[in-house]
Amino acid sequence: MLKIKLSSVSFHRSFYNLVLGVATLVVAPIILFKYLFFGKYKGILLKRLGLVFDFPSISDTKPVFWVHGVSLGEISASRPFIEELKNRNPQHQIIVSTLTTTGFEAASKIKGVIPYLLPSDLWTFFVVKYCDPEALFLVEGDIWPNMVMSNRQVFVINGKISENTYLLLKKFPFIRKYLIEPIHFWAVQSEVYRDRLVTLDVPAHKIVVTGDLKGAVCPIQVEPFAKKGLLLVSTHEKEEELLLNALLPFDRLIMVAPRHPERFSTVEMLLKKMGVTYTSSSNPMNLDHVQVLLIDQMGVLPTYYSSAVCTIVAGSFIPKIGGHNLMEPILYGSIPLFGPWTEKQEHQKSFLQEHRIGICLSLDKIRQEVFLAFNDPNFVHEQQQRMDQARRIMQKPLETTLECLIF
């Protein structure tokens, strides 16, 4: 394993802590609101502030690796990497940290790891010193300066750097000391992210393009839901109404899975307001008499992916949302359909286009495009064949990531 030596960072850490403290006071009302009322943050405010503080439950006789992902999506994407890291290094303890309750629940389901809710970056220095990990792996690039400056080795896996972050770092080069310079190696999703990092003076030999780890997730084996239909997944505010108005009436069951669990009741109120006949996955009725099934449970999506001829991946019909996984339906044999706003997932869109999978839906023709996708048996058959080939290719990012890090 390659070793690195960090230069003195005490001045940078002190200055950063001062800035972080001031910024925290300024945005305190927003932070308080988010942690009191948003489902994936509720109940962890005191831990995040460090007022209820604990260290990961590790043994001091075994070496440690540390993997950090901000929330559910990052933990899910990194799960194959974590499991393979554990298989190749059975003598190591692996901490999997996150910032949200949904991420913590996902980490808790990974066998043989130590899940951990990360406190504010004001306190991560003490956690790092206590755990003394041999390496820290940051999933996608959730970079906390104290955390990375305190670690011996820091690797970004499944890395990405958004256009906004890229422009910020170009405009204020001094920030790179906290977010870029401490990173030892970058395994990134696409050439776009590699080029941005090179422009930010990251040496090219410290970057490798691996592809997106999200496609390497092994599908969960489930019994398909009894009724085939259309799945709307990862929907955000306004998207449910937009899509249902465009699609209803529809001759198949429409299944709706909101992105955030705290919106389940809001979407149910919308269905009532629209006069839509519906039932919910937590309290199902006879599906022959409903137009919509509201998926109001967490951790059940594989069942509904496997029951959907096509899946409309939302978060793509309103600009500047992101976070949606265009490739996940492929794992379960469901044809991915998506909207025009994919600027945060362009590498996934490029993959689908390269392999001629799915359809980018235009809002003015969405009904007829979805109808044709459902009712053309040749289209469905061809898509299934292409998805079979794509699933094999989607495992390569994991293999490349593990090879380039040599663990």
C-alpha cells in the first residue's frame, strides 16, 4: 500500500475551525429546522453537534479502514466495495460512517462493519486520532477538511466534482488546501470529473477513471410484485403531480415511490386532491380497483423494480435536483425512462445512450412515449437483451477501483 506524509496542518485547521464555527452560527436556524423536521436527519442533531458524543466501537488490537458516505445513496453505492474490501482484508475492522439516519440504517445492514454517525467536522479530528485508520475512503467526495487533514491516507472512490464546486475552487484557490490537496488518490466516475481535477492542479497520475460504482450493486433477490406496471421512482416535490397529470388515465398500475420518506403523507394528500384511486404498499387493497400504488415503505424498492416493465427515474423533470440513479432499474430488468434534467448524472445518461438503453422523455410527449414503450414487444425484447449485456459491463467500475487501490 502506498504511504503518504502530510505536512503540518495546524494553522489551516485552526483557521478552518474558526470559519466553520462562524458559519455554523450564521446558518444555525436552517440546521435546527432540518434536523428537527427532515426524516433522514431527525433525532441525530445532538450527535451531529457533538453534544452526545461517542467513538466507533473498535478494538485497539486490529487495524482499521474507514469508509465515509454522506447518506443512503452513497452507502448503497459503496456496499460492493466495502464487502470486497472486507473479504480481501479480514484482519481489518471497517468503519462505515454517514451523516443521516437512512445512511446509518443502510450501513448497519452491511455484515461485519462498524456503522457510525459522524459528528460535526469540529470533532472529527478526535475521532480520527482515536481510530487511527490506515486509510480513509470518501464515497463520491463528501470531503470534511478536519477529517481528511487528520488521516494518513485519503482516497476518493466513485468520485465526482460538481460544476458548482469546480467553479468555486477555481475562483477561490485557497480552498483547495482543505478540500483537494489532502486527497492522495482519486477514482472518479467519468472523464469530465478527471478533467476538472486536472484543471484544479491535481496531478494526472493521482486520478483514474473507473466508471460509476452504482451499477456494481448486486440486485437483491425478491419475489416480483403480483401486478406488472409502471414505476415512478425518486420523485420530488411537484414531480408526482406533473407526471400523474401527464400519464393518467393509464392502462397499467402506476407505482409511485417518493424520494424522501417524510413526503409520503404529502403525496397521499395529493392523490386524494387529484381524485386518484390509490392504495399504499403498507396497507394494500385489491389492486384491480386502483390507479396508483403509493410505496410508503423504505427498503422495498427491489420488489417494485422487478415488477415494473418500465421505470421513470424522477429527479430529472425539475432542474438542479440530481441524486437519482438512472442505472438502478437495469439491475432488475426494468427499462429506465427519464426526463430532460440529468446534468448531475450525465455520465449515467451517456452510458445508457452508448448501449441504447431507455428513453429520455420529452415533457410534451411523455404519455405517448411511455405508451409505445409498454406496447411494443420488439422494443421490450431488445431492451432486455441490451440490459443483460449492460449488467455485465456495470461490474467493471468495482474491479477497476479495487485494482487501482491495490488493497
